[in-house]
Amino acid sequence: MNALDEITESFSRLPGIGKKSASRIANSLLKADPVFLKRFSLQLSTLQEKIHPCPICGSWTEEETCSVCSNPTRDMSLICVVEEAQDVSTIENSHEYHGLFHVLGGVINPLEGVGPDQLRITSLMERVRTKGVQEVILATNPTVEGDTTALYVQRLLTEEFPSLTVTRLASGLPVGGDLEYADSLTLARSFRGRTRI
């Protein structure tokens, strides 16, 4: 295996990049400006040294705490629970949410050996217990594992904090979508989550 094959193999191990895309990236890098390539390789080699999880919410940050947790203008009574750190930036980019976040670090998935103890549920409970949180929004993905995790967290929260409001993000038909292309699970969620107009 030569150096081009090795770098192609490395790129193909990244999520969402198949063999063809990995090969295109590797070939593109061969033609890239050497200054860019040096900067890119330095960025890659120091990424894990510079970026770390926020000790409060679990989102990625270069600072001691992330920009959300350290922002005094955020609504401290709201916590949005997400699966992974990249979900924070997805929600932030919508500019619709102004509360805090909590990253679980995955979902309950017994087939892959991930149970509740491997997730950051204990620290979520502690934040709710000590920080005056009034609502927890469960924003896990609408998958079997995401739903299972949301139900588990919801049960824990409502048992320990009966006055706490626990909500789940709505899911259903996308804006601009056609009914004929919607799968039965999406349609079922749409009917269950319908709202009065």
C-alpha cells in the first residue's frame, strides 16, 4: 500500500466519506498549495490538544467553559438535552433557542454496549437539582435509540422533579415535503404531534 492508498484509507474511515470521496480528497490534496497543506496538517495534529469538552455542558470548546455556558444573557432556566456536541451548533445556527445545553455523549444502545451509565445523565440530574432549571427540552434524534434515551431521561427527571417541565422537540413532515414521499413513521409522528391552527 502506497502513501496515497494510506491517506485514502484514513479519509474513508471518517463518517459520511466513502472510498470514492476519500480518493477525491486525497487527490485534491496532492494538487493543493503546500502552504495550505502544512497549515491543514498542523490543524489536524493539534485539534485534540486545543478542543475539549466543556466541563459544564459537554459541548466542544477551546476556552475553560464554552461560549453558551459562560454567556450571562442565556436563559438559565432552560436546558436542551442533545446526543452529541455537534448537535449544539446545529441548534445554535437556527437562532431560535436561547437557553443552555447538555450533551449526553450518545444514546442508550444495548447492541453496542452503551447503557445509561455511559452517558452524562448523572451530571444532567445534578444541574437540574442545583441550578434552578424549570424546563428540560429533550432533543435526541427521532430514532429508536434516541426515543428510548429520551423516555429514560424523561422518566428519571419527572420522578425526581415532579414540578419540572419536560418537553420533546416536535417531529414530522419537513417544510416543503410531499406526503407521497413521507414514510409511515414520519406520518405517524406528524399526526401525533399535530397542532391547532
